[in-house]
Amino acid sequence: MNEEHTTTAMGRFAAVMAKAAAYIMMIVFTIMTLYPIFWLLMNSFKSTREFQMSQLSLPAAPTLANYVEAWKMGDFGLLFPNSILYTAGATIGIVFVSLLAGFAFAKIRSRATTPLYNGFIIGLLVTTQSLMIPLFLEVNLLGIYNTRVAVLLVYIGAGLPLGVYLATEYIKSIPNALIESARIDGAGFFAIFARIVVPMSIPVAVTLSILNITSIWNEFALINILVSRTELKSLPLGIYKFSGSLSTDYGKQFAALTIGMVPMLLFYVIFRKQITRGVAAGAVKG
Amino acid sequence: MLQRKHRGIEEGRAYWAMVLPAFLIYVLVMAFPIILSVVLSLSNYDGGKMFGGDAWGFAGLKSYAQVFSDPLFWNALKNNVYIVLISVFGQLPLGFIFAYIIYRKLVKWPGFWQGVLYIPNILSVIVVGLLWQTIFSPNGPIAEFMNTIARAGFQSKLETLFSGAGGFNITDDLVRKMLNLAGPAASQWFTDPVPELKELILSYQGSPHALLINDLCNLFVQKWSPEFLSKPDIAMLPVLFVILWMYTGMYLILFLANMQKIDTQIIEAARIDGATEWQVMRFIIVPALSGTIVNSAILAISGSLSSFALIFAMTGGGPSRVTEILSIYMYNNAFLGRPNLPLANAISLIMVLVSFALIGATKALEKRYGGKEE
């Protein structure tokens, strides 16, 4: 009786300690995550001189001058629309092309499916970044260096292995009976695709969109070798301009970094649930 | 019969019409570059027109020999391995612990912690790289924070000395104590420290006490300018720290999503039968997640090989190329100085093969030792 009492007391003590340790860990890592971002935001409102005098305190004389200048110097007025175009265009392309191929692979019998599908699956293992030099040479060979088409093509191609994989696996779960009865009613495959497959594949389309929007919006390595003209660049390329010679002009650099950070933060705040779910569903490699 | 044949043709046409867009783009972006890198890595192509320009031809395995005998290649490969290791032994365990804490409801507001810890993942790697470059810079916030603390400490010790001396009663003994406090920093200013410092302090008679303290601090507290990113032997550490900072949240999400698939009745039954928290983790949760753990390791490998921009922005591969990873090593061989395109293409192909080999090895390990799941 007495012994049992002590064990439960000890158990309770251990449980409290575990909770305390859990909270401490969470709080420490939360601060470590948020403080650098907060520090950046805070200092983006200081003049470079004020930053150099004190970088740990709140801005004494907050100013938006950094943003105005960074926006001009980084040509963000040009790059923002480009980023939106590349992200939206490539995402729509990936989703559409993947669903089409996924439908064919999942629901139309063909001897070509096994080798083709496996080809896409192998692509899951290849990171497109490791192909940037041959891609650069290929794009020059085809005469599409410094074009939006090249950027969109490469982004769509890079997204296809995961897109085709997720789309095919998802469309397999659509009941065959649905498609067969539509066939008996005389519907062609494209009509079935438009009227049955696409509406039923919205969840996988959302997952694919979420994954591709975040990765394409932030992409740097590939677009860096595909375009060199300012009119064609995306935001990450513009932000990178603020390293190097401009990196001592802290005020402007911080404003540029914040400009690069805010759209994705907003996107995350709005679509957090979908993003979290999409990441868990899309974490497939081979 | 005729109708069936007609249907077969229609089916075939529809199939290819649907598959071709994906197939053609895929060939253009994945398959053709791989073939191109095979061809060029075996050649002596030196830029210029690929067709109709200067002749270029077969050069055998020369470029591969050159890569494997280049210490910079092995350094870059080593850094890629470090990134995999920090993922497998840093991000994975941390992510697992966070996920476990949230899953077992050891803390309130599960959505909040999860939401916050994932934030770095959605930021642009360029933003993250440049941000941390500034944070780690010699006069960044880490340096300022440490310097502020050091100065405050010195100041309070000075104050104690002065208040012990009771106002402005400057004795040789007090000056000597002050010099002790300042340490070797003092000797660089004076040839004969004690009388010279005493004279200096006495010259402040009449001016505000705070001014004296402030000037003494300026004189004696040495500014620390850490060289996290410019010392070759440690520059990789901040890079690895940032990678840990950035991607741990992803593994948290992966683990948590898969923990939530575990049947809670099993855990409750085990708890009723007297299993401790530790036993629940060891015998129920970890085995159920073995597939996720392998999957995460594979993600870590491919993440390491695909990373480029973070290090490109943060260190540019420097100082003196010690923080180069394979992708940056390849990039520098293709675009910096005298481009060596066969070499760069050889590296490209090696990277593709390395990812196949590593992921294959991980899967083989899973087959051998895993398989508790499903």
C-alpha cells in the first residue's frame, strides 16, 4: 500500500518533469525559429547607420526608405509578376499534364505503361539541380536560353516525376465502374477525363499545387542558369543581388529579404493546414 | 468485332495523347540532359557551338580521372556527406522528439508549435542564406550580443571597485586592481601602466562619473569579432547549423502525420497494461514508424544532393572553397574562371549516380533490417 503510493507519486513527478522538459524544448526552439525572422523584420525599418549602432533594439526612428530603395534597386516591380507567372504557369502545367498521364497510366490498359511509369518513378531519385550544367547547355543548343518558355519547361519537367506518381496512385482509387459506365454511355476518354477524373482528383491536385507553389516560388539554382536578363528574372534572383557588394548596405538588404519572405509567410498562414498535409503526402522519394 | 477493334484504336490514341505531353517534357528536362552529360563528360568539348563549330571529340575517361584526383571534389563530397549526417542524426531525432511531444499531448496548443517550427521550410533559401550570413558576420547580432554582455560585466566590476574606493579616492592599489580587471588589453595602451592610468583617471575629476566609466569601458573591453564564416576550418559548422534550423520542421511534420495513423487503442491498451511512456515509444511508436524513418533518410540524401542556393548565398562555397558541395563545385567548374564543361558534366553524372547508389543502399538496408511495418 505504502509502496504503491510512493510509485504513483514518483510517476507523477516524472510526468511533471517530462512536461516541463517538453515545454522548455518547445519554447527554446520556437524562440530560435522566430527570433531571426523578427530580428530581420525589426532591422529592415532602421537606417543602415542606426543598424550599425544598435541592432538588438527596436527601431528608434522606423523608416520605410529601405523598402522604397530596395524595391527600385532590385527591380522587384518586374520580378514580382515574373515570379507569379512562373509559379502559376508551371504549377498549372504540372497538375494538368500529370493528371492526364496519371489517368492514362491508371485506367487505360497498355503495354507501354510499365516502362513509362517506371521511367517517371526513377526520376524521383534524380535531383534536377544535379543536371543544371547539361540543362544549361541543352537550353542554349535549343536556342531558348533567356526565355520564359525554358523556365516553364524546366520547372514542369522537374515537377513531373512526383506529379505523375501521385496522380497515378490517386486516380487508381477512382472506381473502374464509374469510368466503364461512362464508356458504355458513349463518352470518349477526354470527356471522361474532364467530367469524372478531374473533379474527383481535386485533393491530389491541391496537394501537388501546394508542393509546387512553395518550391517554385523559392527556386533559385535552375532559373539562375536559365535566364540572365532582368526582365525574365524571378524574386530569388533579385534578392541574391543584395549579397556581395550591396551586403554592407544592411538596411536595403534587410528590406529586400523581407520582401522575399513576406509572400510565402502569408501563403503559409492562409494555407497552413493544406501545406502540412501536402508535405506529409508528397514526401516520396523512390 | 469491328466495334471492339475500333474501340481499341480509340483507346490507343487517347492513351498516347494523354501520356505524350508528360513524356516529351520529361525527356527534354530529365532524360536528354542525362544523355548529354554522359556524352560531354567523355569528350573534350570546350564550349562554343555544339554543331558546326570547332570540332570536338571523344576524350575517354580523362574528365573522370581529373574529378577523382581533385581534392576539391572529395572536399565537396565530404560536405554533402556532412549534410546527410546532420539530417540523419540531427534533424530526424529532433523532428521525431518534437512530433512525439505533440502527438502524446505533453504540451498544449499542438497546432501552434507545429506551425511555428515549420516556418523556416517555406522561406526562400536565398533569404535564409543571406539572413544567416549577416547573423554570423563579425559585426552581426551574435557578436553584438556577446559584446554587450561582456561590456556590462566589466562595467559592473568597475563600479564595484569605485564604490569600494568611496568616491574619487584613486590609490595605486585601485589602479592596479583595475589593470588586473582589464587583463592584457591594458598593456597595449601604456608603457608604464599604473602611473599613466592613474593620471588619466585623475584628469576626469569634475566631469560626470558615467563618462569616466564609459571611456574606461571603451578603452579596456575588447570587441569580439567572431569569424564563423571566414575561418576555413569551422566555416562548415554554421552552414550545418542553418540546415538544421531550416529543415527540422519538415521531419516533425512527416513523423507527426505518420504517428497520427497509429491506432490509438493499441497505445491505450498498452498503458492500461502498465507500459511506461518509454516502452510505448520504444515498442509501439518507433516500430510503426520504421518506414517513415527510412523515407526520411532518403529525403535527407536527395535533399543534400539538391541543395545549392543556401550555401551559394551564405558562403558562396568559400572561404577558399572549403564549404563547396558537389552542386557548387560543379557550378564553379562550369562558370568560374576557365570553364571546364566535360569536367562539370562528369560531376553532374557522378551526382546522379551517387543519388541512385545511396538511395538504393538505404532501400536495401530497409529490406534487410526493416520491414516491421505493414
